[in-house]
Amino acid sequence: MSLRVLPLLTLLAAAPAAVHAAPQACAPSTQDRLWMQGAVDAWFSTAHDRLGIYAGDPPDFVFFDGACAYRTGSTAAGARYDGPRFAGRRLDWRAAPHGGEVALPGGGAVPARVVSFASPYDRDRQAFMVMGLPDLWRAGGVRSGMGLETMMTAVFIHEMTHTRQFYAFAPRMAALTAKYGLPNDISDDTLQETFKDDRDYVAAFEAERALLLRAVAADDDAEARRLAAEALASAKARRARFFTGDKARWAELEDTFLTLEGVGQWAAWAWLTDPKGGALPADRALPLFRRNGRFWSQDEGLLVMILVDRLVPNWRERAFAAEPAPIFALWETAAA
């Protein structure tokens, strides 16, 4: 199974029809160019300052607007990473008209519409990040209370975090695919699709999430830890009750997807609430970023990781170790 992570596409809005501009000389608008540079800078500063990891050489970035694709990264001349910004304080790219289909590194293409995802390729030895530019999202009707560019930067950071998780999670998903005969299109949202009509499951999930929300809002660490422990006990009971028989595979899959989504969501959250980043107060950012909690894995993963960041000082070393700690192991530590 090729691990392609698309956690925020449906989270933002139903993807509108592709937006195609008339053929023109390939050059992003000034606003798009500034966003592109700012988003890349935001990722590298978040990786270094908040995740505590070496961001590494840039993967292949594939940005696009309604007419052209702009590819930059490790394969583009001049696009080497050198400290908190790219060398020369700008991105260099290769530009070409896309004709409505954006070619992806390693083969394949996606329609030139509102989209953002990261994926490994070259037998999981490399990664790329593909994303439409703000002018295209704006034309597609995407809006956000955070401001479009701010929201898109958070999405970019989330997806870029996945490019630093693939080293472990691409082979892990390949092993789970072989073990359970999983379809190629399985994702973190598949669990929600599987259980969304089971009222008992939904009630159990919402009860544990309510405990997590109370824990995040707790004034002191002792209360946050106590509520995190209650939420964890509730999650364990839910998993024991519902992940049985032909649904037993969801125990391993949920831990995997929650880990991917939780760490990615936290990275975006860290930038959003950083005074030098998105500069949003946490109490304003949380409801905007959660989007009413409509998407289970992203929402619960974020809440758990906010608590883990508060209560587990060394979680970054564990999350990006050679064998990364899954989110339930980090949650156990937070609740201990």
C-alpha cells in the first residue's frame, strides 16, 4: 500500500470543480509567491523550534495555480535548505503549464483543484508535498475564520510533518495492508465511515472526547492528568467493546492513524498559536481549527497531543525515534 495522507482535504470543504485559467506565461501571483515562501519558512521553523527535529533537505514541493505547476525541492536547482530559510531567501522552481492535470513525482497526476497532501514515492525512499496555491483555493470558494492564507499554512505544516513520519509509517502501513488485506484507499476517515451509524459507538467516542476537552481546558496539570486518565480508560473500553471479530484490525489501524494525524495536527496547532507564527490565541484557535470536531481522527489526535505536549516533556524524542512511540503509548505516559 502506498501511504498517501490526505487528512485535511475533506476537513476543509468538499472539493469544488477544478479551476482552469487560460494559457499564460507561468508565474504565480505576488500573493501566491509570498504565501509559498512563507509557508515553507513556517514549516522549517516549526520543525526546528517546536518539533525539535532536523527538517532535512526539502522534499519535492509541487505547488500549482489554475494554469501552471511550480515544482521545487531536492530535485530543483538552487532549492537547498540552509538554516531557517532557503538559500537566497527565496524559492526557486521549475514552472510549466499543467493543462488541468498536475503531474506528481514518481508518476501519476491529480486534477488542478483544491487539494493538499503528502506522499512517499520511489519505494518510500523520498517524499513529495502537493498543494494548490491560495488564488486557486479562493476561486474554489474555500473560506476560513482564521483567514485563508493562515489556514493554508497550517494545512501545509500538517502535511509536511507527515513527510518526516513516512520513514516509519509507510512500512508500518504496508505491513498492516499485507496482514489484513486492506484496500488502497483506506485512510483515517475510513474508521469514521465504518462506525458513524452505530449509535453506541458514537456515544462512547463522544464521551471520551468530552473528557479530553475538559482535560485540555483544565487549569492545573494534576487535573489535566486525571481527566486524561479517565479519557484513556474510556478509549480502552470503547476499543475492547467494538474492535472485535472482523473489526479487530481497527485497534492497530486507529493507533497508526491517530499517531499520524495527532502529530501532524499538533505541529499545525503549534504554529497557529505561536506569537511568531499564526499568532492566534489558543482559545480562539481551538474551535476554528477543530471545525466542530466533525472529523474524528484529526480531532481526537489533536486533543491528545495537546495534552501530551503539556504533560510529557520528552514526547518529541519518542515520536520521532527510529521506532516512533504510538499515540496511545504517549497518552499512557500523560495519564500516568
